[in-house]
Amino acid sequence: MFLKSVPIQAGCLLLLMSLVTGCVGEKSPEPVDLSESGGQLETASDPIGEQTAIETVEATEVAPQTEIVLDNELGQLLSELGDGTTEERIAASTALSERVSEVIEQHADWMVAGSDSQRRGIMLIMTGKAQQYPEQSFGLVQHALQDSDPKVRSIGIQLIRQLIPGQAVQLHASLLTMMKSSEETTENRVSVLRLINLVPGDALATEAALGEIIQADGNDDSITQAALQSYVKLAPVQPAISTLIGVLEESDSDDVKRTSAVLLGKYGTKSKAAVELLGEQLESDDEDLQEAAAEALSRIGSPSIETLVEKLDSKNLLTRQMAIFTLGVIGPSAAEHVERLEKFITPDDPDTSLIAKEAIFSILKQQR
């Protein structure tokens, strides 16, 4: 091929001449009739033009990337702040406080080229300084949420609380992705779940994402618990109660059930549909779950009484004691069952007797 032996300058000259020829004095092409070609426009190949384009691409030089130069002394201090001993961190923090402006000016370089410990260090420097350096803080958090180091991401999540709402809202979509990602650490997902209600953004999208997490299989209990706690702050009352009842009924985790029971109790009598299911939890071997269910039943109040009276016949001593105690907390509404409670006052069981006496006293005292 003749053109391959032509120097680059000649190739560029040929290209320029062809452009001039095509623009000056050239007649407009005749309209193309597509009817004879089946409606498809055929284009002729231009080997010379293609070769010239190839040579032009080959002649283009890639602009070299700017080399990032980091200060060794600052780097050492940042490393010690990020991963040093307690004494080293205190000393590094003191030294860096005198050079904050210098470090923050180079924050993007450190986040790109610094080590894990250095990136942790520069994130820690920004703690409490978001108002003084709002733009730099926002930039650091953006970097941190995409960082490969989970500790850097963790500090970034915490720093979001210090951003102004207009900045935080821009991170909402990223946070939703983080809290749903099974590749993210449990600790970071829980942190985001606890934070998400404080971040401005699409409330419906947040509610939907929380619902997905609650229904997902294989989650760590702490993730499901945190999702439940955030979900009830956003969802309307009845859908929230229905979701909590479903979790209480289907979950295999006593910890998750306990959280559901506590949250159901906060709705008071609106959670009366959960009474029977909460009564079943009084039979649990997990004392924390029993207590949570009893407290929820006491908050629901009068609708719980019949279920609690049924539990007075339980074979489980602790279940009976929980039922007696909870009837006492409900108070005057349980007055018609005082005679039944008196039967538990016996010399054979001093503990149950004491609980029964206190329950009766509470019911009658409040009734007066």
C-alpha cells in the first residue's frame, strides 16, 4: 500500500486537501431514488478515506495523566491517624490540626492515591469540619462512598450527618444502593439503614427499598431489625402493622420477632390484629421475646385481655406470670378477672402469689 509509506505530515495534507475539495465549488449530490434498491441506501466504500482516518488516529498522541505527588510528612501523619495506636493518633491529630487547610486542599489527591490508612486519616480529619469546609467535605464523602476500603466508607456514612440537606439529598440514590447490596458489610448496611430517614430524598423509593430488605432471605438479623425500625417511620400505619405482623409470624429469628413485637406495641390499640400472635410469643423460650410481647399487649390494652386470660392456663410458669403481670398493667379494664387472679395467691408458689397480689392491687387502685 502506497499510503502506508507516506509520512504523517503528508497524510494530514492529503486529508486537508480532500476536505477543501469537498467543501469549495463541489456540486450537491443528486437525490437518491430508493425505490429501485428496495428502500435501502447503499454506500460506497472509501479505502483512501478509511486509510487516512486510520493514520490520523495513529498520529493522535494520548495526553499524559498528571502525576499525583503526595507529601511524605503529611502521609505519615495521615497513616498514623488512620491506623496508629491511641498515642500515635493523638499526636498525629494535633500535628495535622496545624495543617488542616493544606491537607484539605489536597483531599482529592489523597483519596485517589493515598493508602487505606491515609484515606481513613483524611476522612477523620473532616469530622466536625463540614460547616467550615462544606464543598471539600461533600467531595470527600462522595469519594468515600465509592472507596474500596469498608472503614473509609463507614466514616463517609457518618460524615453525611454533618452535610447540609442540599448536599445529602444528592447521595440518596447511592445510599439506597449501599443498604440493599449484599456485597456491602453488615455494619455499613446497618449504619445506612439507621441514617436513611434523615437524608432528604424520594420517600416512596426509600420505603420500597426497606420493604425489599425486610422480605429478603439470608439477611443478618441486625439488618432486618434496622430496616424494620426505619420502615415504620415512613410507611402508613396499616401497611406498617401488616408488615410487622407478617414478620412476627414468619421470621425464624427471636431477635427479629422481638423487634416486631416492640414496634407493634408502639401503635397501641391500632395493633389489635396482632393480639393473638403476640399471645403466642408469651410461650416462647426466649425471655426477651416474652417480655417484648407482654409489653406490646399491655400497650394495646383492653383488646389483649381475653388472650391474656387464656394464657393463665398455660403449662409454662413464666407465661402465666407474664399474663398476670400484664393484666395488672392494663388495669381497670381487667377488673372482672380479679377473682381469677386471686386463685394464684397460694403458699405453694410465693413468686406467682406476689405477682398476682401486685396485679390485683394495681387493677383495683386504678379503678378507684
